[in-house]
Amino acid sequence: MTCPKRVHLVSRHTERHVPMTSRERVIKALTFQPVDRIPTERDDVYGPRYTYGPGRSSGPQACGKGRYTDVWGCVWEAAEDGVCGEVKASPLRGDWSALAPFQPPWDVLEQADLATVNPDCAASDKFMIPMWAAAPNPFERLQHLRGSEQLFLDLGDPEPELYRLRDLVHDYFMRQLRMWVETDIDGVHIADDWGSQSALLISPARWREFFKPLYRDYCDLAHAKGKLVVMHTDGYTADIIPDLIEIGVNAVNAQLFCMDIEQLAEQYAGRIAFWGEIDRQHLLTHGTTDEVRAAVRRVANAFLRRQRSGVVGQCFWGKDHRVENMDAVYDEWGKV
């Protein structure tokens, strides 16, 4: 018996494969859904245009050689171009006598112009997130206002004034965040460097008591408005990653090469997304392009072993980083 010829009927309305937009790709990566390729910060992420009021700022601003005053009144000095420099004069250094009349620079927010944010979001298919200047950074701001050494002494034996200052700073950042979550952005950014090369800068217990509630408030506010949360934090921060997961941080931009990358992936891949990065202390500055590509593969092999999601390819641009190494990072992520 002759078998009947098998006929395949193809509808003229067969759905064609439509590539993901950058926005879709990043959102899916941060929520552990399948992606068509690993998104990268360079190709899939963008910051909308906006302006803030000048506050107490004066002089050449960040990343330029010289002295300048930031919007909170902290005086910085940079010895060369391309670095932000160091705080040389803190408005609240020393005893607490200057705290009573002190107020955050509310006019920075009152004079903010976000009129171009929604049009920028509508005009782009990229994941839209305002980054550094719009990011709450309570730990770093407290350091700038009190001086780093003084703040660490404060945290060792906190007085009521420290809690009052913390709450003032937190109120400012909550007001800033409320302004942003009413726009059409996709995510918000938090930026506080919490690690030394090998440990957290304060005890995890003190971090949980004094700072964790602030970050929880930022996450709760963002999520209530449907925004994702990306947190940048440099140094060794493995001790607080479970806390970031608990409070709802969607992605952490951490210095992976200060920690055990494979152990991080084993414990936390699929629970929090990892937004980069590649070693900027050594490889991006002194490494070869082959070494940089191998570093990308190491991160990919660790974090994508179980599922092809949960990672955004990223690396920082620094003044001494080799351009060819930066290009190699993103080219290699494109091949993963």
C-alpha cells in the first residue's frame, strides 16, 4: 500500500518572529524570562534627559580638575581630569552644632525639569533608567556631609543626631524618587558603595539596622509604581546580597571580581539579576583583549549555567581603561 503524501499547510497569516526590543530584553532579563540575546548596558539601556536645580553648587563640576562645591554644599577637590575627587570640606563635620539649621537642598528638586523624560521614553525602545545624579545614595551622602572618618565613628556609637541626619537625607531621596516614579521610566537606580576589597565597610548587623530600611523604602515605592530597581554597590558585598533580595532589589551592579563569582552564581543566580561587571581594577586597565574576553565567559558560564537570563552585560569606563578592552567586553557578550 502506498502511503499518502503528507501535506503541510502553511497559513499566509503565519506569525513571523519579531525581535525583542531593548526594553523588552532588559525587563525579561531582570525578571528571569527567556531572552533572544544577553542585553548589555551599552546597547539596550539609556537615560532620559532632565535637569535639576543648581542647589549650593559652584565651580567646575564632577570629573574635572580643581575644586567645586556640590548641590549639598560639600567641597570637592580633583587633582586630575576624569576623576570625581575627594570631599575636602564637609558642612556637618565635627560636633553637631551645625545640624539644627541644616536642610537638604530642596530647591534642587523644586527646580527640576523632567518635561523631556516621558517623550524620551516614548521615542526610544531602550530600557530607560535615570542613573547617577538621580540615584539615592544615603551612605555616601552621609559621608560627604560628616566626613568619612567621622561617620564611621558615628556609626560605632550612634547619637540621636545621626538618626536625625539620616532621616533628613532619606526624606530628600524619597521625595526625589516620588518625582521619578510618576514618569514613564522603566527602572530606578540606587548607588552606594558598601565594600572594601575584602569585607563590608561596616558590620552587616549595623547595616541592617541603620541602612537596610532606607533601601526597602526605595524598593517599595518603585515597585508600587511598576518600576524595577537596579542597585550599584562596589567592593566586597556578598554579605548583604541576601538582604537586597529580601527587600526587592531586582538587579545588583557589583564588583564581581572582588568576590567568588562561581559561589555568587551558585547561591543567587535566579534570585537577583546581575548587572555586570568586568574587573576594572586590573583587566580593563592592564589586561589583554583575550583576558577580557575570558573574563566575560567566566561570568557568563557562572550565571547562565541554569538559565539564559538574569544577566545584563556591563563594564565601567574609567580614564585609564583601554578602549579595545571595553570593546572586547561588549563584543564578547554579543557572542554569548
